[in-house]
Amino acid sequence: MRALTPVEARVLGVLVEKQATVPDTYPLSLNALVAGCNQKTARDPVMNLSESDVLAAIDGLKSLSLVFEGSSSRVTRYEHNLARGFTVPSQAAALLAVLMLRGPQTAAELRANSERLHRFADISSVEGFLNELAERFPPRAVLLPRAPGAREARWAHMLCGEVLMPAGGAAVASGSDEDRITVGELVALKAELARQSDELASLRALVQRMATELGIDPAA
């Protein structure tokens, strides 16, 4: 299975989270999914995704059989297939979801932040599932080198590929305020480039059709 994009990881993480925290509204509508992706709390990095960004990510996840489209409602709804897609137990799926939503964390932070998804008995239980994810092939999680001044090492998911470690020692996935802005701007830029590309193709087709009707060579 190919590596996920950051937006695909965010969508998948939101679906896992909301299944546990708001079961009455799960599977999620597109509006609810966009809102969950763009939350300002419990998200790192913070993103500002449009409906088209989320729909593109859904299409990518559907092609990997990680997301399915429901048909029991007049409003299209979406549900995840993370545990089966990656063949991991529900406990590991909860940890992966929290890592996708909040970035690298210590085992203690993961235990606290995943409590609404799965209640782990102790930190050693969390570490046991994390070690299983790290020992898989391909690995789904990695224990990062301890950052300077940090008391504990943090874990990160590897669903988007290798985790880059800049010179400062902090994982790129964790992000500073500047990183959060950069991610949001990048997503918006990609969406705008796609829109402009579609618009340019439509204009070219229109010019070609008008030139043909007028008997003009558009290349002249």
C-alpha cells in the first residue's frame, strides 16, 4: 500500500475519532468530515481544508479500501476501514488515529489522548501496541530520537512514509505555529492550482470550438 498524503491521514484519523466520540452521527457527512478536519483543538498541524480537498482525499482512500461510502441515507456519508485495511487491532487503530490527528507524542500522552477511543490499562499496554506497529513490515509507527531537553522520546506514525527529523531535533510532523500555516497554505495552493488547471482546459476547449465554427486556425 502506498504512503498516505497528509490530508488523507487527517481524513482517516477524523473518521476513526468521530466513530468513537460521536457515534450517533457516524458515518460522517462531507460537512461533518470537513469540520472535523479543520478543528482548531486536538489537531497538529491545524489545517484549513476545503470540500474539494477532502473529497480528493476520500477518493484516494477509497482506492485503497480505507474508506467506504454509505448508501443508507439521502446524504452521502463516509466510514473508515482502517483496522482491516492495515490489519491492525482496534487498540492499534486508536493509537494511529491519535498520532495522525495530533502528531508525535510520548506513550503517556498517547494513553491520555486516546482515552475516548480506547481506554488502555497502563502505559506499558500502550507501548506494547506501539512496539507491534514498529515491528511490522512495513512499520506503521516509529520511536523518534529523544529531542534535546525532552524527558521522554515520542512516537510517530509512518502511514505517510518516513518521518523527517530537522536539525532542531523536532519531528516535522509535530510542527510549530509556522509549520501549521505552511501546511494550510500548501493545501490551499494545490487546490487553487487544480482549479486553475481545470479552468484553463475549459477555456482552451472553448477557443478551439469557436475557431472551428468560424473556420479559423487557432494556431495561426
